[in-house]
Amino acid sequence: MTLFTDTFLIALIAGIAAAGVPLLLAGLGEQLSEKAGVLNVGIEGMMLGGAYLGFYIAWATESTGLGFLGGILGGLLVSSLMVLFCVRMGLNQIVIGIALTLGAEGATALLHHVQFSRLYPRLSDVATWRIPGLADIPIIGPALFDREPVVYLAVALVPILVYVYRRTHLGLAVQAAGDKPAALDSAGQNVLAIRSFAVLACGGMVGLGGAFMSIVGAGVFVPFMTHGNGFIGIVLAMLARGRPLWVLFGAVLFGACLSAATALQVAGVAIPTDVVQMLPFVAVMLVLLIAGRNAKLPAALGAAYVRGER
Amino acid sequence: MMMTKTTKGALRLMTALAFTTGMSTAVLAEEITSLAILTPETGTDFGWNQQGIDGAVAAGEALGVEVIVAENLGYGDVRPTLRELAEEEPGLIVAHASGYNTAAPEIGAEAGVKVAIVDSPSALTEGSVVDYTASGHEGAYLAGVLAAKMTRSGTVGIVTSGEPPSWNSQSAAFAEGVKATNPELVIRYAVIGPAAYSDAAGGKRVTESLIAAGADIIFGQGNGSSFGMLQAVETTPAADGGKVMFIDVIGDKTPIDKGYLLSSVLWNLTPVYEAMIEDIRADKFGTRNYGINLEDGSVALLKSPHIPEDIWGEVMAVKDQIVSGEVVVEPHFDAESVHALVTGE
């Protein structure tokens, strides 16, 4: 039987989107937070919060749209703790980020145990938006242009964020909060408010990525299901060094390598599985390290801002 | 405090007297009043974690041993939890995850507590460490026979959440069962990730790819990720537009089935834990490892309503051949053997 049929190729390319969208949203969110000077190590927890609340609301209301909003809310809830402890109270961002991730893992596992562990409810297929014309392209069309609305939204966020960073006062203020917060303060802007906004926006995006994972990617919520995707998002953001387009490139490359790894295994290629599964990580690190070697991270990244302190 | 010291002193004196009067080792054999079990996910997953906890509780009830359950610990470093449990001085700590098989012997040695680990048979140490690489390979062989008899497309798929020895031996045996029944059938094999036990989204993605590659029966091995596999077969039609059926492992997902669960290679770990307790009481702990098999019923194949009676009868005939020794299913714990069997090399 021929393996590389249209159906198989469509499934592989659709897999790129399924794996890449949560990473893209996580990477873009982390990038925004880092631009404002907050190293948000807690996005794995935010993603889990979004995955849980998104799935819960989608299941309870039978509305995937409300589920995605619930995912944003879940991410916001966890990120509000990051705002409180790191931005407002100035505590160590790495320690709090790890604590939030561990806390979210425990809390969502406990909630799952109470609510779902006897039933394991699964969602039915999510409605897709078919883009006329593009969806008719053989193989690529059905895989990429007949997708859930969140896929298009995630990709659309890339040019939107590029525009915000380059052309708006808000973007300038966010980057100043990460590069020279004292200068921003001197200019009459509220550094803590801008950092709070960036962290909350990050939480919303990452939470949406988590909801995509549970509602579309899996159709079910299970404990620890984000499986390190938040941390990969941090890596993408760090290596993309402030450029949203590179986050998109990294997420697509990662998803493509995952699909390629599956294809190699299904084809029975005689390479050890561990080697095949290193592909996504090695490829993304290599490409982004080469591409981003001249870029710089924000000067005040990871440092709490206290007015008057140098 | 005084009472405690007095009691401890009396115990030491009695022990010393026992030695000096030459009491037999049988009388001195260790008593075990409690055991602790650690699992990475909750004991309600209809799979690995649930079977582990249920098995330990059942063994404890049967042999009068209190069971301390520490569940949902994740796949990270469990040393702090192990140390806390060791302070309770259980007679045995069962570290029910392959990811714990470095930390558990380490903490066991540190605290002087016996430990049981999985997927590490060479760690056997007299008096302190045993392994129970429970392999349902005989049941998986039967699952392969069943899949071969029920596939419409001529292609079956194997999805696993990693390549630990237990999964490998079942994947290999499943492939052998398929090929022994019909050598012309195609087997497609894919691993979700290096240790993707809870990666439900990955489970769904990879399973969808196998279905797109023509598989209409999926043999899935994963913990939380198996729910993603189940979701994939429920939402993705086979190439002929019909249902894709799912064969699970370890637990019985019948209560949550939507009509796609063909069977499951069921494990019963109660006899394994009972044997460990009895070996501790007989001062034999650490002299052997433990396993499960078809003969004593610790491995079984689930019969669902989707299996026609005639096919079930044929599968049970193969089971009888395995139990009688007429058909021998050797376990292959390494990934290379699985790859070779799947590709037919």
C-alpha cells in the first residue's frame, strides 16, 4: 500500500498547525513579556491554566468559542499572580515562575481529579473556517486553510505585534520598560502598569494556546498535558530575540519537524526513535541560534523595577 | 518520650536475646505492616496508575498490610516525596513509574527502606531492590491476532507514548501476533515522544497520522496520552469511511467508551505485590524479579461487544496454545526488536 497518499500528507501538514499553534502563541506571549522586562518562566503554568479552564468551559457550555475565551481567562488568572509577585512586589521572576508552574500543575491535576477523572469527557470536532480559494489548493489547502479560527488568529497576531512594536506608542513603551525602565518613568509613563499589561497579555495569549491544545489538539484534558510546550515557547522567544516573525518561523519549523519525525517512523525508516525525535529541538535551536546571534535581549530583563533604584 | 525509649530498649534486648539463643531465621523473618506506592498520575486513569494503585490496595487488603498512596506526582524529581514516605517507615516503597527507577533505590538505600521499581531488571539487589517489569506481551500477542482478524484495510497501527521496556515488549508481541495470523498485513508504528506519557495532544496527532496512513485498528500504549489516541479514533474515520477501532493496554476503559474500544490487554498487578509482601515475610526479598502472564490470569484480553463470537473463539484458541506452551511468545524489551518486527527486517 502506498504510504504517501494525499490523505497522509494532509494529516502530516495539519499536524504542523496542531503542534505549532500553541507554541506560536506561547512564544509571542513570552516575547511580549520579555520585551517589557519580565522573564516569564511561569508560562507553562499559564498554558495549563488555559488548557484546563478552556476545556472545562467548552465542555460545560458546549461552545468552543466560549471555551477559547475561558482559556484566555485561565491564562490571565495565573499571569495575574505573576504580576502581583514579580511586577508589583518585585520578587524573583524565575523562582515565582517555577512556583506558578508547579502550582498550576497541582491545581489543574486536582481539579481534573475531582471533575473529570471518572468520566474523561471528550469534545466533538471543532468547527473550521474554510478560506475560499486557498482551501482548494491540493493538499495544503485542506490542511492549512480549512482550520479552526484560532489558527488564523494566532498567525494574524504576528503582523499585528510587529506593527505594535514598530509603529505605536504602546509598543515603544513596552520595549522601554524592558530596556530603560527608569527613562520611561522619567518620561511620565507608569513602568509597573506597562509591565503588568505585558504580563497579562502574555497570559492571555498563552492561555489561548493551552485552550487550543485541550479543545482542538487533544479534545480532552488530562493532567500535565502541556508537556513542556510552555518551556519550548520560552526557548522560541529567547532565540527569536524580539522578532515575532522568527517566533512564527520557529513554531512552524518545530511543528514541521514533529510531523517529519512521525512520517519517518510511520515509513519505517531505520533510525533510532530518539534520534528522530531530537529533530525538532535540534533544528529549531540551530536555525534560531544562527539567525538570532546578533540580536540582543532587553537590558532590564529579569530585573524588578523599583523607582529610584539603579 | 520515656516510654518510647523504654520500649526501644526492650526491643533491642529481645532482639539480642533472640540472636544469642539461636532462634531460627523463620521466626526472625521481617514483618511488613505497611507499603507505600507512588504514581505519576491519578489512580483514575483506567490504565497504568489505576492498575498500580488498585493492585497495591487489593494486595494490602488480602495480606493485612496498610497501603499509603502518593499519586499524581508527575514525571519530575520525586526525591522529596520519597524521603517523606520513607520517614513513615513503610516495609516497602513501590515506585510505580520508570522515571522513578533512579531516585527510588537511591532514597531506599539512604533511608534503609526496601523498594520496588519498574523497567530496570538489572537493579535487583538482595534485601533492598526488586523490579517488576510487568509485560503483557502474551496478551499483546493475542491483541495482534485479534487485530489481524478484524482489520478491513489490511493496515494496523501501533502508537506508543515512549519506548520503555514494557511498551516495547507489547509492541513487539502485537506485531508478532499480527504477522503470525496474516503475514501480508501492514503494520505502521509511531512513538509520540521520548516520554510523552501525558501528551494527549501528541497522542491524537500521531494517531490521526496513522489512520491517514491506512490503519483502521490502533493498538495504543500511553497513560494520559491514550485519551488523545481514543479521541482520534472517535473523530477520524478510516479510509473506507468506517470506524477505526482502538485496542488499549493495562486498564479497562469500557465505562467511558463511545463504541470504539475493541479490546484491551488487561494487567492485574495484585499477584505481583502479594508476591513481594510474601517474599519480605519469608526473607527472600531481592532474590527475584516479578512479572505477569496469561496462565495465572494476571494478563487477560478484554472481550468487548465489538468482537464477533467466532473471532473471539479463535483468539481464545491461541490463548490456550500459549498457556500450554505450544506457542511461545518471547518478550523483546528493546526498541530495535520492535522496529525490526514492524518493518519485517
